[in-house]
Amino acid sequence: MVMPGALGDYISAAGSNFPTTAPNSSAIPSIVQTTSYDATAECQSYSTNFAFTSPAFPTVWQSALTGTNSSSEFQAVYNSINWTAVPNIPPKTLSGSSYNTALDPDCWWTATGCTKPKWPGLQPDITACPQPETWGLTYDDGPNCSHNFFYDYLQEQNLKASMFYIGSNVADWPYGAIRGLANGHHIASHTWSHRYMTTLTNPDVVAEFYYTQKVLKMVTGVTPRYWRPPFGDVDDRIRAIAQQMNLQTIVWNLDTNDYEAPGTVSVAQVQNNYNAFITMGMNGTFAKSGNIVLSHELTNTTMQLAVANIPQIKAAYKQILNVQECMGITQPYVENFGTISAVNTTANASAVPSAAGTTTTVVVVAASATAAAASSSAQGNVINTGDSAVTQTNAFVTVAALALATTLLLI
């Protein structure tokens, strides 16, 4: 298979180290982690046939250069980038105290919300669904180890989301990523270790992109062509590297702030955000174009908030679409597979860890090799900023607590 653009160059440079997994070859075994609704059982580590060891992969939740920076594979990938096409912008500090926000020469989203690059030849960020009265459904930070109830609910509602997966989570919970693809969700990259990308050196940036692509290809069989920057932190240097690696940037124009609850933001405050966004679907705010909403597959709290609000979102908006659907993206992956036929992978689980399930296989339908990703035709205003810094823990709640949370949220 010939891979498009610079992506093919750097994968070719990596040689036999880049996986060749086919998109229709990954199965989900019937084990407690894939069938139960008991969060403790779901989040027990499990053995697979995948090997994510150094120097083929970085250490999970460490910089993507950890254990890989001196490997011939990474050096070949790094040297395949055309660095003359990348602006000479130094790594930033988070304070941004010396940055000229009035001129915003780097189109630094974190400082100004800029989504239309200043550097020539860069694609604009995707910020909103162009269709009127459309809710753009996206979830960051997966795959979460305890998402069975959440993915079951989305499947029962026939909803497909854009899922921005962290490479370290894919390595930790590969069957979750396989299920995401099997259910027909739009799988995209959220980097290897969820760092502020503009603060990283060029080698760090390349590694964060490359090893996320590599682990997703090994596990799911697809190589995403879209990514979302952690915390929204992107500038033209990061966009230029991403574009050379065949990744277009997706951000958002509404932020639920769900990742902060419970903590610096209360669950009630997040619910108020959802309520405000639901009202926007009825008061004409999105009469001419839609939104893309930042929400998270991060904890049971964020997933339960999502589940509790979907009925109201459905009632307020004409349609709920993922980014692939609303942007008319016919080839979301490098591989020429545009349609992922969803298969029934509902766990039908109970709180009993031994609940039974069924092994499922991803079904993929070939698409035209000439299909190209659409660019955004409508740019929304950034209303809120944020995202989460994530390392998943086993601090999850049981099904009984989830039911109680649903009741409380709906009061």
C-alpha cells in the first residue's frame, strides 16, 4: 500500500518496525475486562499478544522519547521530516509572559484561540461542524479501562463519536481501542503522553505523534489522519510537524470542563455547562452552523455526565455527529478503509465480574483510494478552553453508584 505524503515517507523510513496489522484482523476476547460493569474488574491489567517494549515503544505515561530517542527507527523517522517546512519557533513556556498576543505571530491557540495558521501552506484547525443545529460529539483521553457501560450506551443510542485516544492508554488497554473501532467510532490521535505540545522540542513532538500512530496501527489496524492537541495547546510549529506526519488538527468551540469535576469544578457546574449548551441548540445560537464539544472519556464522572445529557442533547439539536461525519471526511485513516461497519459488541454486562460476552471482530469496508479529507468550511469561536492532564487510576465507582449519580444529575 502506498501511503500519502510525508506520512508514507516517515513510515517507510521506519521500515519493518512499523506494524502491518490489517484493520479487519483484531478481535476482542470474552474476558472480565471486556464484559463486566464492575469498574474494579474492568481495570485489572490483562495480558495480550501485543508487545509494547523499548526501544520499539516508549514507556507508557513517560515522554515519547523515553527509551526510543537513540533507536535507529526513531532517528530515521525524525530525519524524514522536511525541517525547512517547519517554522523556527522555539518551545514555549506555559506562562506566555513574553509572547506578543496582539500580533500572535505563531497562531498560538493557548494564548489567543487562533485556529487559522499564519505559516504558509498549513491547514486551518477544524473547530465546528458546518451543519446547522448539529452537536459535534467528541471524547478525549480514552480508551478508559472502565468504559463498558459508556460504549454500550453509545451503541444502544446508535451514536458514533470522535474518540481521541492517548497512545499510553491504547498500550495499557488495547481491547478498549479495538472496541472503539469495532463500534464505528472515529478514532483519532491525542498524543502518546498528553503533554503541552508547544513546550516540547522537535524530537519530542515527532515522537509523541509517531508512537501514537504506531500503537494505534498495531492494535486497531488503522493509522489516524486527525489529532487533537492536549489542552488545545498548538501553534504553527506543531501544526507544521503534524501536517508533515499527515495529521490535521481538530479543536473545539464548546468546552464542558467535565475533566475538572469533581475537583476545581463541581459536577453541578459541569451540568450547568451542559445545560447552557443544550439551550443553545434551541435558542438559535447554532441556526447557521453547529459546534464541536469537548468532553472526556476520562473518569466515570465524565462518562456518566455524557450519558445523562445525551437525551436532552438529542431533543435540542437536529443531529449528533462526530467530526468525520459532519466534515464529510471519507478517508479518516491512512489505510483505504472509509467505512467501519459497526458490530454488536455490547457487553450486556452486570456488576458481576464473571458476566459473559462474545468475541467480536472488526469489519472493514474498502473505500476509494482517491478520497481526500475535507477541510473546515466554518470556523467557530472558542468559548472555553481546556482539556485534562490524565493518568488513569482505579478510582472508579460501581454500577450502583453510577445509577445514583444518574439520578442526582437529572434532579
